[in-house]
Amino acid sequence: MEKEKLIVIGKTISHYKILEKLGQGGMGVVYKAEDTKLKREVAIKFLPRQIAASEKERKRFKIEAQAAAALNHPNIATIYAIEEIDDEMFIVMEYIEGQELKDIVGNGRDRSLPIEDVVDYATQIAAGLQAAHEKDVTHRDIKSANIMVTDKGQVKIMDFGLAKVAGGQHLTKSGMTVGTVAFMSPEQAQGIAVDRRTDIWALGVVFYEMLTGEQPFKGDYEQAVIYSIMNEEPEPLTGLRTGVPLELERIVDKCLEKQASDRYQHADELIVDLQRVRRDSHSGSLKHSVTVSKRQAKNRLILVGSTLLLLALLFIGGLQLFKDRGGGIESLAVLPLVNIANDAEQEYFVEGMTETLIAELSKIKALRVISRTSVMQYKDTRKPLSEIAAELGVDAVVEGSVLRADDRVRITVQLIEANPERNLWAEVYDRELRDILTLSSEVTQAIVQEIRATLTPEEKQRLTSARPINPEAHEAYLKGRYHWNKRTAESLNKAIEYFLQAVEIDSNYAIAYAGLADAYYLLPFAGDKPPREAVPKAKAAAMKALELDESLAEAHVSLAGAAGAYDWDWSRSEMGFKRAIELNPGYATAHHWYGLYLMRLGRYDEAISEISRAQELDPLSVPINGFAATIYYVAGRPGGIARTNQENA
């Protein structure tokens, strides 16, 4: 290669000292180099002559490389710079210590990876792709040779931007390697327009390769491989490897659907399914396959088809019974939504989305919804859903993921029945940030419809009346709630700063005033402010919130708490608690504080009833369970204390 002859090991180009050659491919030659200015190791890719010599190609490459350089994600190799020196054009990238996935997998079934590693790598690749797709960047050349794995197991996707240059050419031109063709999607092989779903297909090929050590579509030359991609189905995974979870086989098959519309439409949908496989594999609840031949697989398919027909007939009858029963799910838990971007700075937003969805569902009288305090203890858990549901005492769980990109938010949600475990409903929502409350109402309505919960006329009206919000004000509010939930003096003061910022941006944002009231009310308990200083501010904020929106249960609770504990106005306090519970029967704090009020008045039976309801809604809350023991003690009922301690154990 003439271009390569000009590159001498030890030579310095601009401020990059060439150290060694790393590899060569259709899109250029890669060298390891030292950035002498920043004193760091980098990788430099010198582009092929047809790009460097053509002004049109150079301009197009710059535009696409600039888009790729804007990507910032732990699973994407960072592009540092695009340089032009003496007719040389090269791209400066992050240097990664590790191995190409192609070399890790190798050739043949004896080199296939452990299932746990396959799921981990595929999840990381999908996360990187999702981040790129959110920025409208499609890789178009995902393959195991473009995936690096560090010594610590971190996956890095290489060559973003470069693939787009190649993608603009006719894909089966002379000189293209069979290795690249093997990862093409059907639409890519036809030379028609492609989008993010082409990357999902290619990830399916990589997935298949990791599981079996083989590629799903084979041939001795390019056109034979393309024919296989367009017309043939890959050998079933169950015919190549024993012990592949059936759910994992379904995921790979969905990635490799011939029609793009039949695949996963977004990478975050794939991530949610992979996370379930990972969790269930740790619990031992996954169903695994045994190796079968193609003939056995065909016979099995015929048997399965007949069985499914019978089950379909039974299902129709069962569905009528289900309708006659009016549902069957009366309680659920919204598990912490997953931060797809894996960005710590977005954690407050993802937790805020979880809390907003819990708040919306908890207002439905026909449902018992577990409060935030209890469900957050399952964040990043590997427990199976059935075990989580049993511990929380619910019939179903809601799980999903959140991805925010600039002024848009994308949420993937699933409703899963706990016993027997089955997916009842799933949906993906993509909205502008200003419509975030409308989005929560839409999700709530879909879940309520699926489980056939009965809504009151007021609940129906509320779910259809959500309005757009000021995104900046809501951003500040979510940050305030994030710090408020930590319940320390420092975090409460930080929360107050954000709530004040929210109402400064939007003086009519009622829920931010409610947050302000909650924060001021708790300051004396954190030992930061005396009640005479904090409580009046809490009352003022709560009254402002109710002036703007009388339906805010949180504000009623703060005002009721202040009226009883500090003003000794028992009548107004009780009215406030009752109104809060009427507005949001699933608000555990309302039942908790009302129980405290009733205990002070010596109304022990009522106090126990309220604190028991609070425990049902927030079974893992330390303050609620501690107070329950106090009520039983004061009421002279030690049996209740023992029962509460046993439930806490």
C-alpha cells in the first residue's frame, strides 16, 4: 500500500509520534501513537487514498466524522480529532488496551463465550448503539472486528463515522471483504436506504457469533453470503449449542428478522430484554434449550404449532373468564427504571421518572401501589421478579428504562404478572420533555386498561387533563426531589435550592411549591432549623401549592402535619389528612402521618389501621415500620410489635 510506505515507526506527524502498527483494513491503516502535547497514547487511522485524494469524499468524511466525534458514551471509542497534514488525512481516536471481540470468539464452537459474558457484551454494545442512534448516527458496519473488549470487560465500539463513508458506496463493490458482507442486513445488501435497525441486525449477527463461534450466514464468496442473508434462515442456536436460554434465542431471532419492521425498533428495547435474561439467569429461573438437529427442530415446530393452536382456543375461553372476574391484579410495584445512558448525571432524572409513575398509579383507588422507599431497595438487583413480587406482596410489577437526549425523553415500559410470570403489556414512548407529565398519564392509562382496573370519573378526568410543563422548571424540581429523598440536612437544603429555582422559572408550578413545603417541614427533624423558623415557610409553600392546584395530596399532608404538630389545630389537621388520602389513597406518607396524629389523640384502633395501610404501601420503610412498633407499644398490644419486627427481619 503506497500510503503506508510513507508512515515510518518513530516518525512524528504534527504532534503525534508513531509507535507501532496496530492493523489494516478496508478503511485504512491504524497505528498506535503518542500525543506529545497531552502526553497520552492514542490510535491514529490514516484514511485510504480514494478518500484522502477526493475533495468531495474528504468533505463528506469530515461531516460524518464530526457527528461521530460528538458521541460521548463509555461503550463508544472517543474520537479526539480529524487532522490533515501534507495531503495525509487521519483520525485520532482513543487508544484501547484489549482484544477485538473477533479474536476472543475465534472460529468454531469450542471458542464460544460463556452465556453470562455474551449477555454482558451484547448489553454494552446495545447501550453504545442507543446513544449513537439518539444522535441520529448509524454505524452501518457493526461486526466483531469493530468491537474491542478491555481487560476489565468493558466493551468499546470502534469506527463510528468511518462506516458511513463506506455505507455511501455500493455495498458489494469489488474488494469488500466477505467478513464485512456477513454482517450486512438484507436492506443493506440490496443497497437501499438503511437506519438504526441495520445496526440491530448486525448486533444480532455478532450475538449469534458469540454464542456459537460461527456466523449465521455463510458462503464461499460475497454473492453466496448475500443470497443466504436474503433467503435463508440461520441454523437454530439450539442445534449448535446446549444450554442456550430459550429467551436468549428469541432475542437473537428478533434481531435477525428479515424485515426491519419485525426487529427491535430501538436498541433500548433490546437492552430491557437482555437485563431480564441476566436477572433470571442469576435466579436460576431461565428455561434452557438442549441441542437438537434441524429435523428435530422442524418436528418440534410442528408440535409447537399444534400446541399453540390448542392453547389459543383455551385462551379465548380463559379470556372470557378473566373478563368475568373483572381482572385479577389489584396491587403492583414500579421497579426502579433503568438509566440506559449509564450517565450518573442523569440519575436524578431517571429516579424522578420512576417516582412520577408511582405517584400517578398510586392515585388509583382500585390499586395498591408500593411506594418509592420500598421499590428503590431493588435498584440494580438481580433477584427474579417472582421473588421481588413475593417480598412486596404484589400481583404484578412494572419495569422499564429511560433515556433522555437533549429535549426529548424515551421510556420503555413493561407490565409483568408475577405468578405465573408472564409479560402482559409493553410499549415504547418517545416525547418532548415538556410533555413528561402527559407521558406518565398515558403509561398509567395503558396499565389500568390492561389490568381492567375500575376508574372513578374523577380519576378518568385527571388522567386526561395533564398539561405541558416548563422543561427547565421540571428539571429543577426533579433535582430537588432527588436530594429531598436523601433526607439529610445538607440534602434538604440542596433540595430547597432547586425547588426555589423551579418556582423562580415558573411561578405557577404548583408541585414545586409542594416540594418546597416538604423540604422545609423536614428540616427540624434533620436538626438543621428550629421549628419556629422552618414550619412557617413550609406552611406558606404548601398554601401556595394548594392555591395553584388543590388536588396535590403532598401539600395537604405538609399543611396538616404543621397544623397538628405546631399549631395544635387538631380539627384542621385531620381534615387535611383525610383530604390528602381522598386525593391519593396510595400515598404512604399520608397514612403514616395520619396514624401519628391519631395515636396522639389516643384513637389507637384507627391509628393501627392507618399505619397498617402505610406498611402495605411501603413495606420496607424503616420509619413506617418503626412507628408501627411505637403505636402497638403505646396501645399496649405487644403482639403487633412482634409481628412488625418479624416482617422487618
